[in-house]
Amino acid sequence: MMHKLNTIVSVLIFLSAWISTAVFAASDGTLGATSSGTSDVTLTINDLVRITGVDDIALGAYGGSGALTGQSEYCVFRNGGDNYKLNLTSTGGVFQVVSVTTSDSIAFTVKVDGDTDASNGETLTHGVDSAAMVGSPSLTCSSSDNASMYVSFAEADMLAVTTANDYTATITLLVSPI
């Protein structure tokens, strides 16, 4: 049994060495009045994405009526302008802001969109990928944003808060190529 395994391993090593030399066709020239060699040039392009220009969403003090909403616009580069997806997470494992001095919290919803108005975008679940969006082929999105995130706090949730305080959360936007 061990002899068969050693034979198979030897054959695989030989084949991999043969295949790797066959793939690269570099050659030396021959001795003569002129001589030429060849060299194949190879490279790999990986999928790349980059998110820039994400701003904090400072909502200020709640006025006591209606929903409280805010938005951040940003740029998502995707090599070749291909598709990407977003996965949003927040401190605490859910979309909520937490009081800076107590354990009180207020839930919020998050929407994302492949344009600069996410109020009509896709509502995301914490830690779940978005649908495909199209990235910009320009690292700077040609100096304009091409995507946005929108947060919304329901009036009932705002009015139910028992602690007057500052509330905060950090949202992480993870961009991945599709």
C-alpha cells in the first residue's frame, strides 16, 4: 500500500513539474549571427473594491414628533465597474443606538442604495448581504458619490425612551466583490 502511495506521489510531482514548464514557454536562443529568446508575461488581476467618503450621521436632538432620519453618501469603486454587495453590522449585534451612560437602546432601520438617495433603497438585516449593486470603474467615482446609506428611527421608539441622554452606535459597511 505504501509503495503505491509513493508511486502516485512521484507521478503527481513529475506531472506538476512538466505542466508548470509547459505553461511557461520561455526559451533561449541558439548560437549564430543572431539569436532570440522568448518570455511569456503573466499576471493575475484580483477582484478589488474600495469604499470612500462615508460620513458620520449626526442627527442632533429629537424634536418630539415624527421619525428621525439621516443619510451618508459615499463612493464604491469596483474594478471594471462590476457588481458588489454590502454587509452592514453594528456594535451590539443589532441596529440600535445605546445610551452613553445607561443600557437603554433605540432600534433603527438601515437602507442602502446604489445612488445618492437611499431612502427608497433596500432595507438590510444586520449581518445579511445586500442585493448586487454596480460599482464605479473610477477610484474616486469621478468625484461624485455613487451609493448611500439611510437610517431611520420610528417615532414610537423615540418617544418610548426613558432616559434623556446621548445615544450612539457604529455601523461597519463591508463591501465585497460579486
